[in-house]
Amino acid sequence: MRREITLIFYNHPSTTNATLYFRTVPIVPDASGRVAEVYVGFSDRVAKGAPIFRLDSSTQEAAAESARRKIAETDAELIVAGPIS
């Protein structure tokens, strides 16, 4: 039984002068949260300052509403307590 081994050597030219065609930029929001809406597609161009996505703000809205109710409750307690003599 005869076995043959074939070796192929590829000559890949190298260069130190290359151009970067695509650039990946990480996008990190100031706050963490769940993405509610995406305004751009995978390969769409984005203008400077244009929104890319919107985070779900329901948790922050609920906290703000809770704070508003607490303020209203405190104001009502002050009215019931009457003027300070």
C-alpha cells in the first residue's frame, strides 16, 4: 500500500500599510436598563447626535410618581397640622 503526502505552501504577501474599512464603536449608556426601541438598523449610518435607541423608563417613571405622591402626602400633613405658633 502506497501513501502519498502532499504539502502545499502558500505565499501570502504581507504589508505594514493597511486601511481600516469598518470601525466598531462600543455604545454604553449612562444608565442601565432594557432597550425599548431601536431607531437604526444593523448597518445604517448614524449622524452625530442622532438617537440610536431608547431605554425603557417605566421604572424611573414609577419612582418619580411615587416621589410626587410622597410630596403631596407631606404637603397635606402640613396643612392638617396647621400653622406653627
